[in-house]
Amino acid sequence: MTKNEFFDNWSEDILKSLQVIVGKKSNIPYSINCYEEKGIWIISEIGERQDVSIIMEGEESTVFTKLNKIVRGEVKLRERRNQ
């Protein structure tokens, strides 16, 4: 999945509500970041005290496929909580 395909699947509102930030590095607690650095795409998670955990690094297609699975899982969790 490419970055463009990912954005075709998910609206900006959904990503914002899940605190998923794509295209830039951030230090916002409890957020998931996906950004490119030196030609490598990175997914990271920011903890309560702004500690950074790298979830995955790799090519665009691999990283956005993984990010898509993460977002899909978060959406399903929210749906279950709201039932």
C-alpha cells in the first residue's frame, strides 16, 4: 500500500481522532507517527513521557500496509467500546 492509497482509505478526521500523524515527526504523547527519514519510512509510537518506540522501518509499501493494519485495529477497538 502506498501513502496515497492509505489516505484514500482513511479520512483526516479519523486519523486525527486516533492521533495518527503522517508525514512528519512529532512528540505528541500517545500518538503514532509515520514519516520518512533518509529514504526510509518509519512508524513510531510516542509514550506518556514522550518516549519514542520504533514500531517498524522500511519501504513505503511495507510501512503503509502495517500502518493501515494498526489504524484498522484501533478503529475496531473504538467500535467495540461504543457498543
